[in-house]
Amino acid sequence: MSFMKKPSARHPKLPVNELGLTVRDYEGGMSTLCAGCGHDAITGAIVEAAWGLSIPTHRFAKLSGIGCSSKTPAYFLRDSHGFNSCHGRMPSVATGANCANRDLYYVGVSGDGDSLSIGMGQFTHAIRRNLNMTYIIENNGVYGLTKGQFSAAADKGSKAKKGEVNLQPAIDPCSTAITLGATFVARSFSGDKDQLVPILKAAFNHRGFALVDIISPCVTFNDHEGSTRSYKYSREHFVPAIAADFVPPAEDIKAKYEEGEAMPVQLHDGSHIVLRKLDKDYDPTDRVNAVSNLLENNAAGEITTGILYLDESQPDMHEVNNTAATPLIDVPYSKLNPGNDTLRKIQSRYR
Amino acid sequence: MRPTDTSNPEYFHKVVDCQYACPAHTDVPGYIRHIAQGEFTEAYMLNRKSNVFPGILGRVCDRPCEPACRRGRVEEKPVAICRLKRVAADNRDDVSALLPKAPPSNGKKVALVGAGCASLAVANDLLPLGYECTIFEKLDVTGGLMRSNIPSFRLPADVLDEEIDNIVNMGNCEVRLGDGVESMQALLEQNFDAVFVGTGAPRGKELNIPGRQEADANIHIGIDWLESVAFDHTESIGKNVLIIGVGNTAMDCCRTSLRLGADDVKVMARKPREFFKASDWELEDAEEENVEIVINHSPKAFVIENGKLTGMTFELMEYDIDANGRITEQRVTGEKTLPCDDVILAIGQENAFPWIERDLGIEFDKWEVPVVDEKTHQSTRAGVFFGGDAAFGPKNIIWAVEHGHQAAISIHKYCQGEDVSDRMPDGQNLASTKMGIHEWSYSNDFDAAERTIMPHVSLKERFQKLNIEVELGFSPELAAEEVERCLNCDIQTVFTDKLCIECDACIDICPVDCLTITHNGEEDELRTRLSAPADNHEQDLFVSGPLPQTGRVMVKDEDVCVHCGLCAERCPTAAWDMQKFTLHHPHARDEATPPEQKEVA
């Protein structure tokens, strides 16, 4: 880790977004992760996506559990809300926060251990609830913080740094999420910001649960020969199936695309994701097709990337549960706390 | 673009903007780091190696380094390089034991005409090699323009004396004061092995407009007038003084006038401020003393009443200026007469060589300027060399010093029977500054401090005597703050493409967005695809070879890199390293060193 702060000096001609802010205004503290960690590149992509959408940083709530991945919310969006929860319990906290204030952009950052081992139950139920949040898994296949044991996402047959071979099959968060009914599932690679940034922009604007599984090599414990999560292996086996472009509400998408080659999907805020098929057999709007393609490609050793499945038509948690539209912070105190008399009346109903 | 060839010293040298802009290529970041460590003597000696006169230049250098300073592009103001140089000179120990001494004579005799900075720089390089130098000076004092034209409130005489003595007292050096050379032919007949002409540009330009002759008693040529003030021949001037011209000589004239009794001094400029020749800091210092700088006034005539100068008439000018800052059209919109008692002309200088006979094989061009080779400084007559303002017209002290270094190489080669144009190329050395996992042997943290303000003697006190030095110099405490503003541009970001795993760590951490990994292309097109706008074409792009995993290239825009080293700290494979660049810019002693002992190949 570096001991100095990132210099305050910035490029004098750095572009500004609609709020007049530069990308530097969306950064956070100095990373304490290992030099070259994929997570830091994901942090960079989150910063770029949030800046590019011109969302004020205080409209974000960052949530995380435990692990290297879960440290990263400290490194982006320094002026936003945040909650660092217990191991694997981030989805519960996200659910609570979401109930209290549905107007924020919820960004959860988790890892393969935090989500697929200790937090698997929480993860699956957040999907089932279609919680309105972006759920990022920084997936490196190892427990980096405890010195490199295989995680539940490690591929069968992959080798640890000291040479042991993993004998158990991997949990694939993407196909799992689609089968559980997730409405936005994407996979990307920390080393490909051109792909990752538009995916994050779309995920932030998706109504409902948006899973973004990001291959994020652990440069210290899982970047060697025989690893299936190294930079080199990921680049060699990385197959973009669907390219996604994010088009903000104000822009006319017809001007940019020929009809037929692209599938524009309108998000609830009026922006669009334009999906372009790079693999002609892959249909990211057909759940059965998406899952079967993923399983086939996975068996062939390919890491299929892009927006893998998208369904904007499903109701999210707020709609299903008919939650209050007004954030609790904006509800007058007298209404939020109607007083002792009202409480007595309610209690008398149960006597 | 082709991969950048960083083995050519030109590339990394250009990154060190200050050193590149300095004609003598002074190792600026190197001596600033010495100052930061309190090593004033070492800082002084490192300076002296390149610029010979650190105490003098620390006060009056034209500072081409400061406008070039990268700090001026990252924020507004450059590092106060020149003032830091003075800190080293002011606070150093006695350096006499560290200065070279002349060895026994090698039997070669060199004549140096003029005892100014150019000739002294030649002597400084040749005396330690055993040459016998004879300096001819028409005045009774050494120093040339440094003494006669630079007022003592900017450059005290004792500073001058000490640095000049350090050269002429090395041994084997004869200084003939009051002995100006009247005839080049006679000089050439005296059996010198080589002759160096460093006589400066001693003639101030005239302004031939109506009334010039009639009012001659109250119209002065700037450099002549400054000289007569310097030698106490002139001790007063009228109350109302107009200075014509707005270069650095004009600034010295207006401030000197205030000290000789003038109370209303105006500097008259023909053009708007952006066309002024004077350095910004000299303008600021003059304006601090309440000198008024009047723009868009073009001299038309001197006004004379009863045979005496009473004023001057100007045409009021108006200019059309295009987007590139060039004047496209000019108009006269009226006329104005300003009263005055004296006028000082400071509109430029010229060379003058009435003492060089034109039949000696020394060619002059149609402007009566000698034909001199820009690299070797040799005239069209072998063995006769020119340097300083005498060679290519008025420049400044630091240029004269570099001319001296180059001429000394030529004189040495000429005297040894070698080809003067066959010279050692510049060399470089690169050494890693890595001290530990995230430790470097330089202060890599960025200090956001603003430029330190130079303390001045109060306006009330400074006019009491002509020789009260206005700038007090930085105290070691102030200097300690200013040194941290230096970005250490000589600590180079050195990239090894085959080690890169394209993790993007350097790109994410770079505070000034100067790095990009992308597909290669032609420079103009590539510049449009970088992380941040790269429209300063004066600054190079570094382009790596193809990266191992994707074949893309690493591109670095050198423009605003703050050399914080975070790219190297965040690099997991040490593909980036921070390496100290040392330029080896050969001097005469390097040419004289036997090949097997040379410092740099």
C-alpha cells in the first residue's frame, strides 16, 4: 500500500460532467489493497460511471460486507453514504436502507467469498426480492485476505499458488442469479473498462436487482500459471457475447444505430441500453437461452461476458411490497412518530 | 507511433523542462534536492558546474527555466528556481578548496577579449586544463555588462567580485584592465594560439525622431547611462523621466532613475502588455516601486522649449490582434504630449566591431555581425572564436556562459590539433530511486503549496542609497517550503513493456491522467484517444512497444506528470520504475579526459 495521499494536482483540462465536476471529485480515499489488484480497476470504473452519469455523490449509498472487495467502498465516491456490514450480511442492510429511502442509488460491493459462501443465503434472497440495487461481485476465485485459499467460485482443476488443485466445482453467480429470477445479470473483467463502464451505468439505472459479476484477478494469490482467474487466463478466455452501450435519456438512440443490428432496451428513467449481439446464438432477453448458452460456454472453458440477461418488465421490491414512496427522511416527524396515544390504540387492537 | 527511444538522452532531457530550457542545462532538480537537504555547498557546486556564476545568476538570471517549469502548467506559478539558486549561494560554506586550480602550463596561450561573462566562462573551463589565459578589458574593472549595466541594488559588487575572482585566481590567468584591444590584427600578431571575442553588444540603439539632436543633453542611451551611473559619473536625473522601450534594460533604467532623484517615472511602450520584452518579475518589481507603464504610445518627437527638453510627443496606437496573438493591423488614433525633464532610450542593443579589421579572413554579414558557427563558435578564420552577445547578438548571461563552455571545447580541440566540429555527444545515466517497497530516494509526495513570495526591503528604505539590494533572498526556512514545490522531473518514469500485465493500476492512480493503454496509432490521432486532453504538442508522448497480453501500447503524455511515483508504487510487476536521470553535457574537461576515463559512454 502507498503511504501518501493521491496528489491533489489534477490535469488542468480535465473534462467536467453536467454538474461541473471532474472525475477526481468522484474518487475516494487511497487504496490499501495490493498494487495491481483488480478491485482497484473496478473502483476506477465505478468512479468513471458515476461521474459519467452526472449523479451527485450524495445520492449514492455504498454497502459492503467483509473481504478485500468489501474494503473498496472506501476508495470511491468519498461524499456518499456507506455501510460496512458483517460478513455476508450486506444484502440485509441494503434491504433495510432501501425500505427507508428508495431514492438513493444503492451500490453493494461484495466478493466471491462474501456472496457465494457465508452470504449465499442473503445473496439469493436479495435476488428473489428483486431489491433495487447494483450488486457487484469482485470475483477472484480466492480468499485473498486469508492468504489465498480456494473460494466457492474457483474453477474445478485450477491451481493454487503453491500448486494444489481445486477438486470442487465452482458456483457460477451469473447462471445461478438468472435461474433465481434476477432481472439484470452481467459479467465483465476488471481489465476491460471499455466494457465495464457502460455495464455499470446501465446497472445503476436498472430498476431491480442488477448483478455485475466482475472477474478481478488477485495479483498476489491468483495470478500465476494454472490459475483460471489470472490476468493472462482471463484475457485469453474472455468472450464478449453481448456489447452494451448506455444511452442517457436526452440522447436520441436512432441516430447512432442501424435498425436490426442492435436491440435497444428502455430503462425506467428513459435511458436506454443498446445491446449488440457479438455471438449470434445468444439472446440476452430469453432466460432459457441465456442459461443454456452460459452453461455450454462454461463447459467449453469460455468466460462469457457482457449483459447476459435483462428483463425490465419485472416489479421490484417496492412495487411488490407497496412500500412508502417518500423516503422516511422526508416524512414529517409527527407522521413518522404519531405519538403515544396512537401507539396505545394500535396495541389495544391486539389485546 | 514507433516505440519511444529512451536511450537517446534527448527524450528524458526534454522531460526535465527547466534543465532543457536552461542554455547551460543546469541540473535544477538536482540542486533543489541538495537545498532541501540543507546541502547548500553541494547545491552551489552542482550549479557552478553548469552555470559558473550561481551567486550572480541567482539574482539576475533571465530564468528561461521558470516559464518552462512544469509546475506552471500544473498550477499557475512555476517553482522560484532562480531565487533558490541564490539560497545556495548565500548559505554555502567556503568553497575555495573545492574549486579547480590551474596545473602547470601546457604551453598554449589563449587571448580573451572582454572581461564579461562569456570570456570568464571560457577561462573557467580552460585554466584547469593548463591553458594560459590573458583577458583584455577596456574598463578598469572586470565583469563587463554584469557590472556596468546591472544596477547594484539588484546585484551587489561583492557577489560579482567573489565569483569572478574564483576564476581569475585559479592561476595562469592574466587580466589586463584598461587595455581594450584596438586592433585584431595587432592581437593576432602576438602569438596567441587562439583568440576568443567576448565583447558583448555594447552599442545602444538610437531613436532618430525630430528634436533628437537639439535635446541631446537630456536624452540618454540606456546602457551607456547605466554604465555611467555604475561608475559614479552620473549621480542625478530630472524629476520627470520617460523611459522608451519596455525590455529588461528599461526596467533597470526606471528603477535606477528613482534612486537618483526622479519622482515620476513612466515607461513608454509602443504595444500592449503581452508584447513586452521585459520578464514578468522585472515588470512586477518596477511596478511595486510605482513606476507607471504606459502602453500603446509610439514616440513621435521630442518637444523643446528654449533649447531645453520639456516633453515628448507620442502617437496613440490601436492594434488588431488575431487569435494567435499576432498583430494584424495597427492604427494611429491621436497624439499626446507628456512633459519630462529627461528621456532614457532602452530600445535594444547591437554588436559593434570597429576594432576588427575586415581583411583578416573574419567575415561579417550585411548587418556587420560576424559569421560564426553556431555549434563550434568559430569564425571564418580558424582559431578566432566568438561567444556571448558578440556572437549572435544580445541574449543574456546564461547564454553567454553556455557559449563560453562550447567555445572552450573548440579552443581546446583547436589547440590540440583536433577537429573542432567532432564533439562528444550528450550522454545520460539512469539509476533507480527505489529504496523499499513504497519508498523512494526523493520526496515524491505532492506539496500543494503556492509559490513563496520573495521578501523585499521596504519602499521607504530602499531608495536611500543606490546599492541597497532590494530582494532579501529566501531564508533557509522559506527555501525549505519552496523546494517542496519542485516536482523532481528528473526522476523519470521508466517503463518496461514486457513486464506489464495491463492491470490498469497506474492509469487509475495517476492524479493527472497522463497514462493510457490503447491501440497504437499516428500521433495526432492517438492524442485524441488519451485519458485526458493532450493538446500541448510541445510535450512528447511516450509510446511503449506492444504489451505482452493484448498487443496494445502504454502511452504517457509527459505534459503535466507530477513525478509522484504512484504509477510505480501501484505497479505489481515493477514495469514502471522511478529512475534518476543525469544528463552528461560535455565540457572542455570531458573532451580532455582520456577515453578510458570518461564518465559516460
